[in-house]
Amino acid sequence: MVKSRCLAVEAEDSSSYEHSSGLAALRFSALRRCASAVYFGIALISSAIAGNPTLAGHPKRQTIFLIIGLVILFLAASFDYHIWTTLSKPFYVVVALLLLVVSSWAQHILERRGGLRLVW
């Protein structure tokens, strides 16, 4: 009886290991695809602005923004997701208030410049 339970635990451990390694391979594959898409995008930006001295720094800026975005991504992914579910309602309220502030500010700017065409 004890021997069969040990075998069941070993089988369970090995199957979870195989599953996790498959998941890690899938994540690495997705990361590779994303990296190649980013590389392709930066190459497209470089080729589109070739010869234009005023836009020469854009591929470098794009790369810097990519690095900043990856740092933010990994920082956000390092938090436990239960924290995000707990903070979802306060985040929702804050974002809604920020949208109202930006909307009223934009409306004020557009009215001053004579560009507001919407009727509220």
C-alpha cells in the first residue's frame, strides 16, 4: 500500500514537471516571437526614416521605450495577482477620475482654440 502511494506521488511529480517544462517552452517561444516582432518593427522604423536627419533618433528612442516597457512589464508581473484584484476597484475609480480631468481639460483647450465641434 505504501509503495503504490509513493509511485503515485512520483508519477504526479513527473507529470507536473513535464507540464511546467512544456509551459516554460511555450512562454519562451512566445517571448522569442515577441522579440522578433519588436526587432522587425524597429528595423521598419529605421528603413522608413533612412536619410532623414531630423528623424534619425527615432529607432534609438523606440528601443529605449521598449526597455522601459519591459522593465514595467516585469515589475508588474512580479507582484502577486491577488494584489491586483484587491486594488482593481480603487484603480477603476482613479482612472475614471483621471479621464474626467483629461476630458474637461481637453474641452477647455479646444474651446479656447475654437476647435470643439461636439455638443455635450
